[in-house]
Amino acid sequence: MELKVEVGAGQSDLRLRGLSLTRLDIQMGVGQLTADLTGDRKKDLDAKIQGGVGNAAIRLPRNVGVWVHAAGGIGAINARGLEREGDAYINEVYGRSAVTLRLNIEGGIGHINFVPAI
């Protein structure tokens, strides 16, 4: 399943846990975005978050390989649970799990917090 979300102004809480997504495209306006990408994934997920001004909190799965690339006017990145590899961030199971979440973040997001699942 593919999903495209256009977020205007305000606070958005995307509860995507458990959805069988293969592609996710989020275009962010101004405000606060929370996106829950946790859950037991059966297929790879390619996700992209673009633009906007504000803060983004992205909840990441624990048992799925995660690769994150963030570029553009991004202010600060809190990559708790991820380690830097070149110009990307990865989790400890990246490259070893059967399923991978690839996340590209582009544009003017102020702060990004990656929150690993407990």
C-alpha cells in the first residue's frame, strides 16, 4: 500500500503502526508532526518527509533495519538509537534484518527526533 499525506498548519499525529505500507510520502507545512512507523513490518518501506517549518518526531521500529538520510535546511537532529554511517543514520539491525525502512528527509524542518520503539 502507498500513502501520501499533505500536512498544512498545526499538529499532526500519524498512527501508521501495523499498516502494510511500501511507500510513504509526507509533505509537511508548519507545526508539529508525529509519525509512528513502528510495528512488525513484512515488507520494505520507502518513506519521504519534505519541507515545512517546525518539529518532527518519528517513531522507528526496533526489529527492522532502519536507514535515514536527512538533508536541506534541517536545524537539529536527535538520532537516539541510531548511529552515523557516512551521511546517513542506521540502527543496529540495518543490513541484517529481512525488512528495511528507508527514510529520506528533505527541506526546512526545524528539529527532528527519532524515537526508537521500546
